[in-house]
Amino acid sequence: MTTVSSPLAGRVIGLEAVPDPVFSGAMVGPGTAVDPAREPGEAVSPVDGVIVSLHPHAFVVVDNEGHGVLTHLGIDTVQMNGEGFELLVSKGDNVTRGQAVVRWNPAAVEAAGKSPICPVVALEATAEVLENVRDGGTVAAGETLFDWK
């Protein structure tokens, strides 16, 4: 089983509350979402693994069981063309749970007219393989969001 941790501190809102039909409809995969604290900070890896996809606004870490976890920093933030995001690792790097991956400022994303809400998604999975999925309350970076069996 893989435990998926929160990549940032904030309020857990659940995937269905994400203001984007692709995420809220779980078309990318099941998971949850975090409405982050509005302060500059770092998004950290939710699992131990390898960075297989890395963009300023999103990254995927695949663990040693082959589970890919997508962290998407905000909604429609691809339109910001990397502005306000700083990559701290490279594609292909091995990372550990809690290691900083991207430095960003959710308040700046919001000021640019985008939602800073962050989906955390189990790629190529079905809802049945996730357990203990959080969909409310506050969370600190590194606290469990869900388990992938």
C-alpha cells in the first residue's frame, strides 16, 4: 500500500469541489484536493519516487510500486507560462516524501485570476483502490491525504 501525503498545507476540499470539470469529474483519476494557505511556499513530493513529469504548475511522482501521483498547482495555471513558479528538482530525479519540488505563491496565482486549488490525483487508478480519502478539514504538508492499495 502507498500512503499519499499532502504536498502543501491548507484545507482539504475533495476532488468534486475543484472548479474544473476534468478534475471534479475524476477524468484524470481519483484523489482529493487542497485549497492552499495563501502564502509563498513549496509544494513537496507526496510519495517517495521518481519525477516522471515536471512543469512549473504540475508534477508527477511515480513510486516503486508504479503508482503515479499528480500534483497540480492551481487550476488553469498552465496559462501563467511558469510565471511565479520555481522548479527545485529536475525530471528523472529521485525524491523523498516531503522533499520540496516547486516553490510558488498561491496568493499570486489568485491575484492573476486563477484558482490556487491543488488536485492530488492517483493516475491510472479507480476510486475502488483508494482508501481513507480525506475530503475535509485542514492538513499540513506531509499529512496523509489517502492510501492507495
